[in-house]
Amino acid sequence: MGAPRIAVAVVTMGNRPEEVDALLRSVAKQDVPPERIVIVGNGCPLPEFARRLSLPGEVTPVELDENLGCPGGRNAALARLREFGDIDVVVDLDDDGLLVDADVLRRVRELYAADERLGIVGFRIADELGETQQRHVPRLGKSDPLRGGYVTGFLGGGHALRMAMLDEVGDWPAEFFFAHEETDLAWRAADAGWRILYAPELLLQHPKTSPARHAIYYRVNARNRVWLARRRLPVALMPVHLGVWVLLTLLRNRSGAGLRAWFGGFVEGVREPAGERRPMSWRTVWRLTRLGRPPVI
């Protein structure tokens, strides 16, 4: 197998110009440059990047008329890359992230070259002090963020996807807009026999944040949780999965407004169409459980 051809994709809403510039400069410093860079303006115009920042490879801006959410924006980048037809792996990076090390893309290329069934590689997310929030570790409990290995999910902020895998299992669930789109994609990939690797040596520096900073967080988090179960879980596991998350939400959330928004989103998820139902096999359920993350949690 030859060296995989790598593209970098960044989706931005235009509200972090300095951060986007810093991220792209860190991409330009990689010792293995990407073949292409696609920058998606999610409902916003984009400045000129290529000459101003001396970026490597072919730089393609994509300006969308409306904000399609994170998964919709990433699908727009994938669509453009498919038009070119010369990319094997796409690396998605949050627009306020930063590649601290210069060998990240080289390591990504080596991982994919060594394993033809490697579908997804998740990066480690850490703040400027080197701390990784526990919710950014793709394992249950208080797991060591420096322990890599095969896992059942990945982080949206920094990851790599094999284009052949996406051609087989499908792209991001654009209707999710925000929240749980990574799990939907990961479960489809696992069900098709692709491997998901957490590689903590691939570091994306990212400010420490809370997902609840988004005004729509509680509603779409609940709605998409229900949609995820309706789309991907065997019927017998759907009430177990949702019951566990209702209980966890009641235990964790002390905000009356947050709870009302969450349960409103839950009802929306039950009432509204969830999209194509393609439940994972029981064999995949067992495989995910053995990897430490049963799909009922």
C-alpha cells in the first residue's frame, strides 16, 4: 500500500479569525504537508488564506449560504474532496484548535499506511496547560488520556477519517446539526468492520470549554440522543440506553431551565423523524462491549 494522500478540513462560522489563522499556520508547519486544505465558511464569507499565510497544497474555500451545523459543514468539505478524487484520508480540525507538533500529519499517514481496515483515528485534546478533560477521553470512567488503543468512539475536535470508509458507511448525519454526530458515525463504522483508534500522541491543543456554552446544547443533546438510539440500536437496547441517559441527566443536571430544555428535546426526538434506521448487529454490540463501551451507556 502506498502512502495515503491527506487533506485537512476546517469548518468555521467566521467568528474566530485569529484562531483560524493560527491553526492554518500550524498546518503549514507540518513536516508532511497536506495535499489539499478545504476551509468551509458555515454561513459566512471567508477571507483569502492561501497567499496571505503561505499555505501548502491546494487551498479550497467553500462558502455556504447558511450555517449547516458542524456535521453539515464537514459534509460540504467531503463533497468538494470527492470532486477532486485524489484524497485517501481527511483530517478534521476545530477552527480554534492548534497542532503543537510538526509531525502530526506524518504520524496519521503512517497509521493508515500500516492498517488498511483503520477507519477513524481520534486525536488527544488538551488545553494550553496540557490538561485533557475527562469527557475528551473516549473511554468510560477516569481513564488515562495518554493510554491509546482501539476504542468505540472519537472526538470531533481533531480526528482523521478514511475516505473509503465514508464511501461505504456514509457521511456525517447533517440533521443532527450539533451533538452525537461522532457516535452515529463511529457506530456505523464499527458495524461495517472498520477499526477506531485513539492515538494520544496526536495532540490538538484546544481551549478548555463546556459544551453547555451553546444555547441549543440541552435540546439538541437530548433530541440527538433519541435519534441515535432510534437509528442505530437494536430494539431491545433502545429503552435501556435512553433510560440510562434520563437517569444520568437527572443526577447531573441541577438547572431547572436545562432540564426543561433537555426533556423538550427528548420529546422532539421521539416525535420527529430520526432518519434512516440501520441498527448495528448484536455482534457489533458485543465487540463494542469488549472494547469497554457498551452501547447502552
